[in-house]
Amino acid sequence: MACAFRRSIACQLSRVLDLPPENLIKSISAVPISRKEEVADFQLSVDSLLENNSDHSRPDTQVQAKRLAEKLKCDAVVSEISTGQGTVNFKINRELLTKTVLQQVIKDGSKYGLKSELFSGLPQKKIVVEFSSPNVAKKFHVGHLRSTIIGNFIANLKEALGHQVTRINYLGDWGMQFGLLGTGFQLFGYEEKLQSSPLQHLFERLGIHFDEYSGESFYREKSQEVLKLLDSKGLLQKTIQGTAIVDLSGNGDPSSICTVMRSDGTSLYATRDLAAAIDRMDKYNFDTMIYVTDKGQKKHFQQVFQMLQIMGYDWAERCQHVPFGVVQGMKTRRGEVTFLEDVLNEIQSRMLQNMASIKTTKELENPQETAEKVGLAALIIQDFKGLLLSDYQFSWDRVFQSRGDTGVFLQYTHARLYSLEETFGCGYLNEFNAACLQEPQSVSILQHLLRFDEVLYRSSQDLQPRHIASYLLTLSHLAGMAHKTLHIKDSPPEVAGARLHLFRAVRSVLANGMKLLGITPVCRM
């Protein structure tokens, strides 16, 4: 796998540069594939090596790259060394590349890419993710859809990396009798009520689960304790109107004033969020707590974290807000969309219509279920293609295109690859001859499979799903091009077997990435 090749290159570099291999591994990256020409497999950025150089008269990186390349030698792993714009490029022995990548994908299965050295030494942490958080007294608004699918992705990724994740749905139920619906399950065992909740049903259609449902009303008493604590620390100030505020600037700056109590003595969002954070720390002793809400709440969370800090809770720095932008122009045939169930119904009906025009649909056992899975993939990919913070214009037509960068195309590719295995798989999936996979289309796929661990690493660093979405779309396009030329039918058994191994590896990685994004891959459509 990529990490084995990276380590081999790092070991050779460490002898020349007199640096430990561990310090070099993250400076060696897989080269993005090019459709125009065959590129090297890995590159070392000379710039990244010089970052720690205190000498301000840094030498020309091109010259440095050439000097370094001259000191390196090809070996059993590296077959060619060249230089680019400030980089030293390494080409891996082609047969070794083929054999190693395909064997690793099959051996690691759902863990492929996650066992990379990029993640080595990663401490296992307790992570709380609060997401979705609708108001149970009202219908589930589309505004909560982004929170739900983004929070699910973050929780999936953290779990895949081996962290202990608790998924919390914090229901907006203040002052509502429906509050019991959320907390009743935990406090009083009202399982039937919770199961009969339309919310619960919606989450099951979305394929999402929560470890804890709690509600704002659950923190009614605890928020009074928070107010007492703020008061005891001399942080609470009363206004003429009778409300209680906390001045976070200390000098009366109006933009830094947070209201924590109404004039009638009842608490507000901020107080209840403070109480919930303190309670969760007591309960879970988390290393990180992530809140997934729209960017309009950015200031609210900044103030909550700041208040926790001045109240003496050092763990406030472990709290993180992941903000996202607004979806614009989401309309169904019946007009402007407000509720998630309208969106899900629209997805299913449009998808069924699209599928009806394809002859294979008639053979499906459950077209409704397939339509739902494909439709949700379409929705998720549309949402995850850009930066989470960006607002974007929603378009049903763009969402449901079967070609291009869409979730429908991902599902179509997965189903087509599954069909290949089903049709030809029985006779060929034992050993394979790496020499049969040296065509440019095969090499491009192998090079792209090499990059999966880096893509997962980038998403784990900035919590942006777009790196994975973009990677999977490119993988699907590469598989589509290869499928046209690398025929299995009527090829010699050795060639057919090797190609099946390649397509099987693509399908495996495609399924892994889709599941991380919250998409259930379909086998037929």
C-alpha cells in the first residue's frame, strides 16, 4: 500500500538527508493522476523540507531538488527518479505497484487507507458529536438536513479512525410538552412513543442512528445551577430590564455581551448549552465535543465556549463548532420546500421516474428502496462537493444527472462493477498476474487507489467531506473509462482474472468511501 512505498522512499531519503524517516513520511505525497500523460507515483516537496530552515536566504528549490535527486538511487521499489517544479519524483516498479495495491485493498477490506502510517501514533479519543437537533414540536425542517448528513459523516469518519464516538441529537423542546418524547425514552422508557415519532422514522430512512436523545427541557434545573455559578464568580450582571447578562469583554463592549437569563428568571439557549456541555463532560469525559450547526450560530458558540473558559472549565478548548452554509432554492413540484419528508418523497418519486426509463429496473426486487438509496446519494454528493461553509443553489436536475459528478453516477458505477463480479467472478478471483495490468487505464486506477489514505487524512484534519467526494467521483470516471477498453468477456483467462481483481478493488474502495459519506451502495439499479 501507499504507506509501504512511502516508508521505503523515506528510508532512502533519511540516509541522504540525515533525518529520521518519520519526519519525512508526511512530506511524501502521491501524485494526482493526469489524463494527458503518465505521471510519477510519489513526490517529495523540497519546500516542505525547507519549512523549518531558519536561513532566510533559502536556496532555489529547483536546484535543491536536482541536487537531492542526484544523491538518490533506484532500487527494487523505485524504478525511476526525476525532478519537477521544486519536487523529487519517484516512479514505483510497475508490477510491484500492481501486486501491492490490489492485495492490500482486498486484505484490508473496509479498513483500506485507515491503516496508513499517516494515522500512526493517533491516540484513541472519546468524541461527542451533536448534530441534527431539530425542534420536536415542529416538522423536521430542511435546514436540519445539512446538520444531519454532515454530523453523520463526521461521526462515521471519527469511528472509522478508531475513536469512541457518541452521537447526540439535542432536541429543541423548550416549553413544549413534546419534550418528553426526546428524553422520555431515556428517563421513563417510552420506547413506543419514540419509535412512533415521525422524526425517528425519518432518521431510519436516512440510515442514521443516535446514541443519545436529550432535550433542552432536560437542562431546566441544571441551567439554574449554571446561573448560580456565574453569580458566585461575580460574572452575572443585571440590566435595568431585569435580564441577566455576562460581559465577555470586561469593558461593556455591546458585541461581547451574552444574555443568560430572562427578566422572569427563566434560562436561555446559552445557559442551557452551558448546562448541557458541563453535564456531558461529567458523563462522557470527552476529549473533543463537536457541534454541527449553521454558520448563523457561530457567535453563539464562540460565546458559550468563552463563558465555559471564564467559569474555570479548561476543557472548553476541546469544544469545536463546525459551521455550514445555507441551501438555496430547494423546491418540490408543489412549491417551496420546508420539510424534510417533502424532500425525501420528491427524491423517491423523481428517482423512480428516472429508473422506469431504464430496462434493468423491472428486475429489481424493491425499486422504492433502491430509488431512495440512489436519491439520497444524489442529495449527499450535491451537498458535499463544495466547502461546508459555502451556501449553494440547489438544483433537482443537476442532482439526478446519471453522468457527471453526481451521486447517481457513483451508485451506477458501484452497481455496474458489482454486476461484473456477479457475472464473471466465480472463475477468476484467486490469484492474478500483475504483468497483465500495465495498460495506462490500469496504471491510472492503481495510482488513484494509492491516494486514498491521503484523502482520508485530509478529511480527518479539516472535517471536510469534499476531499472524499471528489476522490470517489474521479475513481468512478477512471473505472468508466477502463470498463470501455479493459474487456473481461472473450479475454484470455489470465488477463480477465487480473482485470476482475482491478475492478473488484475499485468497487471495494468506492463502497468504503460512500459509506463514510453516509451513502448505502446499491448492487442493482
